[in-house]
Amino acid sequence: MKELDLNNFKTETANGSVVVDFWAGWCGPCRMLAPVLEELAAEKPDVKFCKVNVDEQSDIAAAFGISSIPTVIRFENGKPVARHVGYAQKADLARGLGL
């Protein structure tokens, strides 16, 4: 999954369906969610999956009101359309994000 920062966030989320995982290395539930997202990414080749490290990219996290992690947001053509907070199993996460 591609790491996003201030330089590439808008470009990477501008077109199509993009799922962005807001995470941090110290976050246990974030580490638990990572393989779930990797499985979803493998099953959904038409959806781009990316990550934002909230410790390194606090401006992006603040712009989307990230107060708990992991938070996963699905963007459609640059606009957030679905959000899930916390760990979830693959089916629940896919349903919550409208995948």
C-alpha cells in the first residue's frame, strides 16, 4: 500500500475509489488491521489502497478529523464517502466502506 503525504495525497485520491488507512506504528489495532486491508486490496483490484501515518502526517489527519486510529476512509474522486473507525474483520470492513 502506498504511503501518502502532503505532496501526493490530493493526486492519489483524486480519481476513482481509494481507501486510505490512517494509522501509526505504535497502534496495536492498526497492526492487526494491516493484513485485513492487504487481503481486501488483493480482492479489489479496481480500488486503490493507501496509508497515512498520522504521526508523520498530522496535517492530513487533522484535515479529516482523525481522532481515533485506525480510521479507514473511502474516497470517490477525491471526496470522502465512507468511514470506519477501529479494527474490523474483512467482511465487516468491506460492508462499512461500501466495498
